[in-house]
Amino acid sequence: MREGRDNGFEFGDDGLIALNMGSDHVAEHETGIREILNTLGVPTNDKVWGLKRRVITKAPEGFLLWMEGHADKPQEDRGRPKRVKCAGFHLSHYGEAWMPKMVSGKNGLYTTWAQNAFAAYSVEEKGISRLRELYDAFEVHNVAIWLGGGAVFQNPGLVLAIATRLPPKVLADWLKYDEAQYHLKEDAKATGIEEKLKAAGKAYFALSPKRIDGKLMFWLNPMDQHLYNSGWFTVGELEQWTEGKWTVMKLLTRKGGAR
């Protein structure tokens, strides 16, 4: 797991709505959360839209743990870190006990996640209380989970929300967004670009479609980044990559030669 930047709680008229665990530019945060969704029984069928696509249907015993203990918190005067109470929850496929050694994030909140696990801890009483509220919602299957950065909750990162407190506008926006994403994925699949890249031996951490100014584009985060560029590319440019041409390849000479 890797720590998320710009994490924080979201609030509404009924109090706590969600926790955004934040993200960072690392492979662990770009490979999706399918294993987490499977563990918590969240539908992954593209034809399921709206809130139903994000709400958990199970919280397997031993996988989601509430932990209490102590961690170091940096002093404001830059003195020796102070040992303070720390509490929160941890989802793991292996059911191991885990806590951070140091909590230095914003408002005493520490969050970390990957495709198959996540953890959230706080060294502040209010933060611990909010995390406990979320943890209790897991037990009654009242939690929605998704990756932010699209449609609603624009900040990227793993988001955990109390499902019954989500605003009606969010639910409506999800329906529109999911329908658009379904058709986007169908159009991306029709290009056959994933199969072409696989056949050419071009490996990547992420290949995500998006419409930019009406044009179908793909965000590419390739492996072997000493040879290849990351960025937004058209289908034609990705096809050039399969042929070893310059678009994705890193230029090695001023004349535009590529390795």
C-alpha cells in the first residue's frame, strides 16, 4: 500500500458523509480496486449503474479490523515526536494486524491503500470518532466505495462514504456518469487496442480511455519508463507504439530518432 496525499473528510447536513483517502502518482493507485470490491461484494458489472454499483454487500469477518494503539506524532516545534493514541481500521486479504508508526498527515489523519487493501488511522479524537462511524457503517453494509476523480467527489483517491447520507444530486450524477462510461468502454473495446498492445508485447500499468474534446483518448502509464512516455494518446498513436515508432517512444536524439 502507498500513502494518499490530500486526504480528508467530507461533510453534509447530516454530518459525516465520506472519507477521501487521497492518492499519489504511484502504480498502487493506478491499477484499480477490483480486489477490494470483490472482498466487499461490490458489483463490478458495467451494466449496474448508480449507487448499486458502489455499495458493499458484505464485510467478511477477519478482513476488516478496528485497531487501537499508539503512534508517533511530530511536534509543532520540531522537537522529538510525541507518542499519542492512534486508532482506525484496516482492510486486508490476509487479516494481519497493522498500524502506522508515524502519523504526520493533515489533521492527524493517515490513509493508505492499494488494489487489494486500505487503512485509515487518526491521532485526533475527532478523527478517531469519524473513522469509528465509518467502521460501524461497514458492519451494516451502509458504505459506498469508489475511486474519486470523476462525476462527483472530484479529488482523486479511494473514497468511503456512508451510503444513506449521500446527496440525491450525487446519486443522479452517478447514473449519468455510469451510462456515459459504459458507452465509452464499449467504444474503447471496439478499437481492439488492448489486444494489439498485448500481441506486440507492450506492457503497462494503466490504459484508461477518456473523451477529450470529443476524441477518444487513452491515458497510458507504461512499464519500462526509461524507454516509453506516459500521457494521453490516440488509438493511432498507440498503434504506432506497437510498431516502435516515435509517439510513445522517448526521443534519444534532437533529430527525433527513437530507440
